[in-house]
Amino acid sequence: MSARTPETDVEKLTADEAAREHARLGEEIAGHDRRYYQDDAPTVSDAEYDALRRRYEAIEAAYPELRGIDSLSDKVGAAPAAKFAKVRHRVPMLSLGNAFADDDVEEFVARIRRFLGLPTDADVTFTAEPKIDGLSCSLRYENGVFVQAATRGDGFEGEDVTANVRTISEIPSRLTGEDVPAVFEVRGEVYMGHADFAAINERQSAAGRPLFANPRNAAAGSLRQLDPAITASRPLRFFAYAWGEVGEGGLPADTQFGVIKAFARWGLPTNPLTVLCHSAAELLAHYRRIGDGRAGLGYDIDGVVYKVDSLALQGRLGFVSRSPRWAIAHKFPAQRAITQLERIEIQVGRTGALTPVAKLTPITVGGVVVSNASLHNEDYIKGIGGSGEPIRGTFEDQPVDIREGDWVTIQRAGDVIPQVVDVVLERRPPEARPYSFPTVCPACGSHAVREDGEVVRRCTGGLICPAQAVERIRHFVSRDAFDIEGLGEKQVQAFHDWGLVKQPADIFTLEARDSDPSSLTRLKNRDGWGEISAKNLFAAIEERRHVPVNRFLYALGIRHVGETNAKRLMRHFLTLEALRETARAAVMPGEVHPKGNEAWAELTGIEGIGAVVAEAVVDFFQEPNNEAVLDALVREVTPEPMEAVAAATAVAGKTVVFTGALEKMTRDEAKAMAERLGAKVAGSVSKKTDYVVAGADAGSKLAKARELGVAVLSEDEWLILAGAG
Ligand code: IVH
């Protein structure tokens, strides 16, 4: 937006310049109206639109001759879309003037007093109520029965959405009350609540359809469906706040507030935050109250509307161009804005998730300067869905991607971090190229992988990655891992900040480094530590130089390798070296992903270890950074045989192959039992095989065992050997 404010320097324009700018602005505003009202796809923020409109009106005020028959100031919105039947409004559906600052509200009140010839301190009563961010609709009731609904359209002619409005359960099909006029047009806002909006977008996403940018667009898109069944599936709601034609019987009250109360009696939903105020100060207080509670309302509002309460005074005040003189919309500072996305930065979270962040040309949104906004994930940038909930539009039926250099709409909702919610394609620089998401971690250079069905790409360099270090070390020393007493989250963070512990191996060199005469600050002298606590910590660390190998593996924090999978893996491999070798061998040279070789088959053949876990293990050991960290660690720590293994059983540590049809148990049960007893179960026979358990009709594996001289057992012999016979 240009730096000059909409109303300034208008008087400096020559008549010619004013005419040219008036025409240009008129065209620009008409384009925005069309995109907003007809396509539900605005390309400027409300604040930018309002500024254009104010400048347009300021020019007309200075040069009234420009206000020709075609002046936009006499129109509202856009002409109706072709697909619906048209409805001529018997009473035009006009719009409201806007107030942005407190001064504007004071001026509104003062203007009314002036117009009515009242003293400056005379009380005037107003209603104040939320300005609902939906779309206005006129509902016609004849003899209390709902007969027609129309959208606003251009204010004079709207679209016939009767069939769709019938599906809105909050809108009564009949008004109940003695005082309902014979003909009555109720006006109000159709809107969608936040929870329903989220659910609708979830459904859209699941069905692979483009998502709605915001509840207003969702409500508009839902109301203007040619098939009412679709509208019926969208939970639309309604607040009644005004009226159009009023037939025989007349209005039920002589105040705005009284009519709204009658609406409620008749069965129409009215907004509970509607109050009476008697001065600008009271209006402003209510504005702040509503603003403070805005995030918790459950639906979008974009300001507070003030209306003169007395209908007689409303009549005297009348209208000026497109809006009543007796009402004004006091807008909240814009929560959306359009700015340029300068570049996309990738941040690495504590768990290794790579999160894209939009670095923006700073802009004020709702009174706060925003220079960063969330882009959710890789798919969100591509515009192709995923649980990051892309909420952007489509262009020629293709989802729109986000590029560095793009002009984007950003949104602040409540306290949530700002989001990039749309791209203004019309302003895309010609040189902007599709963004390519990094496949290496920007924090540590390790490769970053994305699992099947996952939207998040993660760094695999967990132990080396500075972004993840604290989290990883905290896990490393936690109770079920190395269980080092005196080393909790706080201490890990402090050691990391002091540069003392950057990776797990550093824990075990801490004491040696601390007692080195060149050590600058001894631990006992640091904040929060003393002689005894330092001594205790070193002793606790010393105690953990030997740990069961399953804990060791679990402590590494490999994705999907929790305690159970660590046990499964170590029960099979027994030593870390064996696991490491197999994991390394599971990827063909030059390949990134495991292929169906023997090592891969061995990993995925382990009971309970599927492809997802196996791939995570392979990814971990393939990453050279992790290898280095591991090497440093095994220099300090000795992994011991697994805990809780029945080491005494005869089959512990033996490699067994089952072949042929077993009678007393299924193959899976046999495998599980063998592993429980500490045996390794393999899928093929080699020289390393200790026993082949052969059931009926055993074939090539039995032959191979004989050939290699491997002991062959019957099922019963195996059970006896295993102590279960
Ligand atoms: S009164 C003649 N009250 O805001 C005045 N309008 O910018 C009729 N709106 O067209 C409007 N909440 O779509 C009124 N509580 C409220 C409103 C409200 C939302 C919308 C309505 C109107 C637009 C004006």
C-alpha cells in the first residue's frame, strides 16, 4: 500500500488528475468487488480494500461532479452470479460506513448530534453488537412462513438461495408470535463457526478437494451451491440483525433493540453480545470487551456495529450514498494482510522435524508487526494437501504452490502464529520458481527423510544435529535409557549451553575435562552446583559405563525404536556391531533406500519389526554423522548383553531356522518363543545356523542344512531343547 493515507493530498490533485485517479480506482475497486463477492477469492486484505475505497470517496467528496451515474459509491458488492435466479430487493440491502480509530467513533456520535440539532452533551442511545464476518442474507416471511431467501448481490439485486437456506436448521421455517407482520424481511448474516469450518476443511482435504481459505469463504461457497444437498451437509448458522420490507402490522417495536428482542421471541437467532450504550465512551468500552473475547467466540467477527437505537431518529438521519447515517461499523485492526514472501527458511525442531517458515517483508497485522509466518510442511508449500491443512485456493483446478518472491496473504488468528493462507497469483514475479524442499538438514547436513504417509521430513542426524542435541541428550540420560541420576532436563540444557556436553560421549569425558588443570570453570563452582552434587554426578556417570545393549540402542533415540523394538532388535542381533553391519548392508551401494537384499530381509524378518522401523534403523546407521557419534560413545561405554533374557536356556544366542509345516504351533508362535528364549530366528540356512527345526514336507532348507552339517531337530526335539517339551 502507498505511504500516503487515503484522504491526504486529495485537494492537491488537479481536476484532471482527480478524474483519472477516480476512474482508475473505480476499476480497481470493481475488480476487487468481483473477486470478493463473486469468486470468493479476494486478492487484497480488507484494510487495503478499505483504504482504496476511502480514497475513492475522498476524491468524490472533493470533486462531486465525478459522482456520475456509475459511481461505485452507490453500489455495494458485485452483480449477482449468473447461475442463480435473481431477486430484486424491495428495500435495498445497503452497507455500513467504517470507523477505524476511537476518533472516528467520537466523530460519528458528534455528527449524529449535529445532524439532529442536539446539544453536544445530549445523550443518544445506541445498540452495539458484533459485526459477523459472513455474508448477508435477506429472508422473506409471508404470514410467518419462510418463502424466499436472497443474497445481497449488488445491494439492489441478489441471488435466490431459498432452497439452500431451507437447509439451515437455525433459520425457522415459521416465525411464531402474535406481532409478526403479514410480510416481513429479516436480514442478517449467514456464517460458519470455527469448529465446523475446521471439520469441513478436514473433509475437503480427505476428499482431495481444495480447502476454504476462511470461514467466510466456506459459508459463501456453501450457500451458493446449486445443489442444496451440498449446502445441507455444511453446518451454516445465522444471526438476525436488521430488516427489509415490513408489511401490514408494522414493526414490533420503536427501537432497534426492541425489534431485535422481538426477533428472538419469533424464533430467530440473535447475537447475545448486543447491548445498549449511551455515549461514545460506552461504545468504545463495549468494542474493547468484544475485542478481548473475540478469540473465544467460536466464529469470526471483524468489528462492532453501532446503530442509533430510536427508529424515529434513524428515519430522520436517513442514508448517505451507500450507508445509513445512523450506523457505523467499527472495524478491528485487520487480521489479514498481503505482503511479499522474501524467502523460505527451514527450521529444525527438537525432534528433527524440518519446518518451513516464511520470511516476510514486515507488515502490521492486527496491530502487530509480522515478519515470519508458518508454512506448515513440504506439501503445504506444494499445495497438495497433507495434515498441514493447506487452505489455499486453486487456479485452473490446480492447487497453488508457494514460491519465494510471491505476494501472499497472511493471517493472524487469536494468539496462534501467523500463517500464510494464500498466494496472490496475479502478483507472482515472472522469475519465481517452484520451491524445492531440502533433503539435507540445514542445521547439521545429515540427510533428511520422509516416511511413507508422513507429511514431515526429518533430520536423521539426531545425535549430531545441534537443533536436536538437547532433546536427544535428555532422552539419552532418561530413566529407561542410561538412567543417569542428577542429569535431568535442566542440567542437560545447562551443560549444552555451557558447551560442556554436545553429544552423548561428552557426558563420559566430563569428569576428566573438569579435573584438567586447564579447565576454566570447575563444575562445583558453576551455578546450581557444589562440591557434593558434582561428585555425585560423576559417580552416577561412572556407574553407567556398562549398560545392557538394548538400553544403549534405545538411548540413541532412533525413530520408531522405543524400548520394545530395541529389545526385539538386540534379541536378534545380540551385539550392536551385528546390528550396525546388517543395517549398513541393507542399502545397495548408490541407493538411498533399502532394497530387498538379504540384510533387509533379515531386519524385516524379525518378529515385530516392519519396514517402517527397519527403514528408520537403516537411515540412522547410514548417516555418517551418527556413525561418528556412535564411535565416540563406544570408546567410553561398554554395551553389555541384553537384560531380562533367559540367558540360561540352552538355545540362548543360538541361530535357529524353522522350515516345513509345524504341528504344535504356528511359525509365528515358534519364532516368538525362540526369541523369548534368547535365540535368533533366521530365514535362511547358512554356516552360522545352529539348528534347523524341520516340520513335515521340509524342502530345500533341510537339504541345505544336511549339506552344511547343521544340526536338524524335529519339532518335539526342539521343544525339549527349549525346555518346553
Ligand atoms: S447492519 C443498513 N449489523 O456488514 C445496515 N451489518 O459492512 C445493515 N454485518 O452488509 C447492516 N454484522 O453483511 C449490520 N451486526 C451487523 C452486522 C452487519 C455483519 C455485515 C453485513 C453488512 C456489512 C456492512
